[in-house]
Amino acid sequence: MIYYEHSGVNPYFNLALEEILLHRADVEPVLLLWQNEPTIVLGRYQNTFGELNLEFVRERDLHVVRRLTGGGAVYHDLGNLNYSILSPSRQGSCEIDFTQFIQPVCTVLKSAGLPVESSGRNDLIVNGRKISGSAQMRVRGRVLHHGTLLFDVRLDDMACALRVAPDKFQSKAVASVRSRVTNIKESLPPGSPLRTVADFKRLLQTKLTGFGAIQARSLDPALFAAAEKLAGAKYATWSWNFGQSPASDFHFAKRFSWGKIELYLHVVHGLIAGGEVRGDFFAAGDPNDVITRLTGQVPDDHLIDAVLETPEIQAIFAIRS
């Protein structure tokens, strides 16, 4: 197994590197161990706006990025360690097989004294709480399997980042299933030498040998440049991370001195494409001017509020006796 040494924490680059390696014709399996700055990573087929707390994302300046694989949204920070295994798929196999990749990781964790067990198809748990989730895809005889390992993650930030009001969005996209989680660090036996994420990374680097002896290599300049180019062209773009969201309906409601207004907005490719205005207000003009103003904009509470507060829109509803 080839282990590419890489310490970069830019999520756009890291996911681009996975894609570049997925399409290379390496005969040997490849291992990556990597971290991201605080980031929400979305499943390939999810509605971005339906998975994240946009206000918290803005407040904390979190990255948002869509990955190649399916599954649910996850939160990354520097207390989380991600692993990626890229290898030739088994001869003639098109099936998703999590066990083949999860079991070696589980073996390493048990060697560190962690009472870990698999749960469902693609999770690892300790004492009933999730410490790892994984996802997988196969393309042209190659398989990408990657997963999170929650070593010392800010769990409060994770909960806030992924908290969305259930009545805010309605979409046919697959929503994430929230699980009870815990950190690996809290579950290690007393006296464990694994005190930091760096310690944990070294453990995996040396003992994750279920796919053959590990040969460490540096990223060559050509590979680095290709990943950097793809990161800028795809993974750091709004069109990939937000515009790829399936069509959905967005609900906004607010009460003003002149009454309550509710907006039922249709969102296509991440932008407002139309909608309806409802409420208990009286109108001196056409309420649909609100929809006209919002068409082509991002479905964001702050932006909608700003439009409603403009003098032109207020004049439609603010009836004077």
C-alpha cells in the first residue's frame, strides 16, 4: 500500500486529491490520512441548504464542500482524522462492500484498547455512540472508501453546524440521519499514549497494514498541481457545493407591525426560482414584487429579511390608517 504523506488542511484540495487518485491506474492500494479546517462535507446527492445551519456557517466562517460519495453530511475540524483508501476493485465486482475496508480500521482501534464494534453498514461505535462513519464509490474498476474518525472533535460545534429547522426546507434529496456521537480520546483506556491527533495518525500510519506493507511517499509536484487545479475548478466553486442541490421548497415567515408574511419559495440549482406570498397583511401594491426581487438569489434568511426591509417593499404592506 502506498501512503502519501500530506499535511494540508484545505478541504477543497483534499477532496480534489481523492478524485485525482481515484482515476489513476495505480495497481497498489493508496492510503491517505488527512484533516480539514472546520468544514461541513456534504454527500453527493444532498441539498446543501437542507443540511447546514447557514447562520452558524457564516458566523464561524466554515467551509462547505460536496464530496464524490453519497451518504450524509458530516462536520470536520482539526480534532477529526479522515482516512481514504483507493484501490482496484475486486474482479468483476460492482457491489459496495464496507466490511473489506472498515475491518482493518477496527482492528487498529482495538489494538489501542478501544472497545469498538461495527454498527449498520458503515459506522463504528463505542459504547453505543458513533466514532466513525464512512462512504464509498466505485468507478471503472477502482474503489474509493473514506471515513471520519472523531478523535477530539468540538462536538458542540458539530451539533450547531448541522442543525436545521425541520420546517425550513422540503426536498426530495436524502437527508442526513443524526447519530449520538463521542470522541475516541474520551474512550481510550487510562494511560493510553494516544494524547493527540498526531499520535493517532502515527498509529494508523504504522498499523493499518490490512492492504499490504505501507510505503510512504511524498506527493509529487505533478500530482499536487493536478489536485490544486481541480480544487479551484470544481471543489471550491459555488456551483458544485450549492448549485448541485436538488430542487427544493424553502419556507420563510416573519411578523411585522403590519402583519405576518410567509414566503413559500421554490429553489432550483441552489437559487430561488419562484414562489408564493401568503399572510394576514393588507397590500397597497403587488406582494409578488417580493418574489421578483428574490428570484435568482440564494435562499438565505438574512438576504430575504434585507429585501423585506427595503422602503419599496415596506410601502406595499405598511398600510397607514
